[in-house]
Amino acid sequence: MKKFLTLALALTVLGVMLGSAQQTTEQGTFGYLITKKSTNKTEKAGEESFIVQRQADGNFRLISSFKALSEELKAQFGTDDLFALDLTTDANSHLISYKISSKTAQGQFDATVTVKGQVAKILLKTKDPNGKETSNEREVILGDANEAERVEPVVASGFAGSDLLTLSKFIAANVKEAKKAFLALDPFRLTNPVVRLAVEKLPPVKIKTEKETIEVQRISVNFKDEDGDAFTLELLSKDNVLQGVAAESPTDKLLMYRSDLYPNAFEVLK
């Protein structure tokens, strides 16, 4: 009996220690709605679930995974599991480590970023459907905080809703100006793995949900892809919590929205 009580006490203490080691601060899902301009047809392409945990050292770890819901996407990639992401930032949303992985019928990739001091080490591994593998590595010097052309320790690939969730937290913590341009990391651009972002805080806008109309803060983010084509997306937040992201291309409109908060999405009123 004494041994049993000792074991029970030890397990209780261990449970308390593990519970205090990490604490969930945010979790939810992003729905991806795509509207084709040519047909005005809207489809829920997929959903990305995420969880943010505060670690024992004060850093924050975000883990997410994306599942395709569109039959077209599932047929194209041969699976509904399209990617998984795992990143860690400090309390100011400065990147410490980043990994995004995908394995589908179209091939596979693993992109990692590790920041130590003023150096970001980027590694991109790919494998095409025929089995051909590539591995490329680059280092990016971030520079000092007071340098005009400093590369900020934040990823801005635009690949996932979780990327943009982290970007919105970085802007909230580090960008005090109404307008600011800065360089960010993009591990998929190994020839030049940085991207210039132009950030502007816009007047609030209202979103119409199934139940109510809510005012949200709006931040515009402009950037160019590797081909030089310009893109704009808007981060929509309430009380510094990202509610969704609106973006548009010449052929499509994209709405990423917190589907755990708004199961039937919302409409941006302008």
C-alpha cells in the first residue's frame, strides 16, 4: 500500500511538472475559402488546425496541419494531408525555429529555418515523384536591430494560415508605425531567401458573421513573388487575435477564416 501511495504521489508531481512545462495559449482552425472569379463559385478548399503553447523557457511553439477538403485538391495530391508545420518564437514573436513538411503524389519537401544570433540557417530538401532528390542550404545574415535593411526574424512565405498568424503577432509586437517596410525570410526562395513586405495599418472594417456584425482591425501586407508579380493580403484581427485573412489574385479570391469561431465563415463589409 505504501509503495502504491508513493507511486501515485510521484505520478501526481510529474503531471504537475509537465503541465507547468507548457501551457496552451491559443488553438483553433483556419478554413480556406476560394472563389473563382470566372464562375463566382466558392469552395472550401481545406482546413488547417493549429495549437500555440507557451514553453517552460517562455518561448512559444506553434504546431499546425492542413487537410484538403476539395475533391480536386485530394485528386491532385493523392491525399488530404497536404502539410504539417512546427515553429517556435520568443515572447516578441521573433523566430527561433521553423519546419514545414509535405509528402504527396506531387512529391515531398522539408523546409527548415534555424535562427541563432544574427544568422538564419535555411535548409530546403525536395523529392519529386520520380524520386529525384535535392538539398540546398543557405545562411542569411539578419543584421543589427538599428540597420535599415535588417532582415527580421520572421517567416513570410504565405504558405499557411499559421505563417500569417505568426506574422500578425510579429507586427503587433514589433511594428509601431502606421506604415513600415521590412525584409522577412522565405525558405522557398533559396536563390534570394528574403522578401520585402510593405505593411500598412488601415482603418477598421466590419465583418458580417452568421450571428452579428463585428468591427476588426485591418493590416495590409504587400509583397512581390519571385516572378515580380505584386500581391496584397489583409490581416483581420480583433483584440490582437487574428480572425482571418483576405487575399485576391487576378483569377481567385481567398478568405482564410477562423472556422472554430465562425463555422460558416464571414463576409468583409467595405
